[in-house]
Amino acid sequence: MPSAQQVLYYAAAAATAIGGIMHLILAPNSLFGTNVNTGILFLVGGIAQVFWVVPMIRKWGLPWYFVGIGGTAVLILLWVTTRIPDNPITGRAGSISQNGIIVETMQFAFIGLTAAIIYYENRKKKNEKPVADTT
């Protein structure tokens, strides 16, 4: 049975994987249909999010967790910005779809879960007692 902390790593990995897979599902429609730039963003973002499962499961450490949070926050910010009328990116308000809501929900979940992981890892480091050097 995995520990509560281990469940956080798996949940964060699952959240970023779902967000990434959803981006990859959306990419072909944009690449070959509505907007090539959006398709490229979905493709690159999706690949990065699916890759980010590895640092979470393998516990690569704080720098990787912070980069994952930062990259995910940028994706959320882009989505929010492109939903505003007369925005600087598209010049118009984008629609809000069920798929978009799923992606954003998973991205927010990833950020929250990864923040919890950072909190617990820092707390664990503070509770560890230094070993005296006997040499």
C-alpha cells in the first residue's frame, strides 16, 4: 500500500498526464484545421506534460517540480488570456469547451498537488536530524 505522500506523486503524475493527453487529442484538429499555431502549442505542451510524469514518479526533486508548476501556469495563463475579448494574442475571445475545462482542471490539480509535494518534502528535510561527522 503506497503512503499518503506517494499517492501525491502518483496523483500529480496522473493530472499532468491527463492534461497532456487532452492537449495531444486537441492538436490535430488545430494543426490541420482551425489554427496551426494553436496546434503546435497543443502538441508541444501535450508532449511536455506527458513527459512530466517521469519527474513526478521518479521524484527528481524541487527544481523539476518548480519548472513543472511554472510551465503549467504559463499554459493556464495562455488559456485564460485567450478567453478575454480583444486579447493581445488572438484579438478575440475564444470559446470555452468541455475539453478545455478538463485540461484546465487537471492543470490546476497538478499545480496544487505539486505544491503539496514541495511542502511535504521541505517539511521532511526540516525534520531530518543531521548526522554527526565521526571522522
